[in-house]
Amino acid sequence: MSPEVSVFLRFKKVSYSKNKRIWTFSTNKVKGFSINTL
């Protein structure tokens, strides 16, 4: 995990789906922003 992601996770609400391996971020500007960790 990159430092940028670590900081982002620390200050934003993040939900992780192990089945799909997708990080879903909930921010004020972006809703449903996802990163595929495959």
C-alpha cells in the first residue's frame, strides 16, 4: 500500500470488499470512486 493511499484511508471513509478486491471511497466530491486492487 502506498503512503498516499494510507493517508487517504486515514482521513476518508473507506469500505473494502475482499470478494471483489475493490476499494470503494466515499468523499464529498466523488461518490462511488473505486480502485481495483487486482
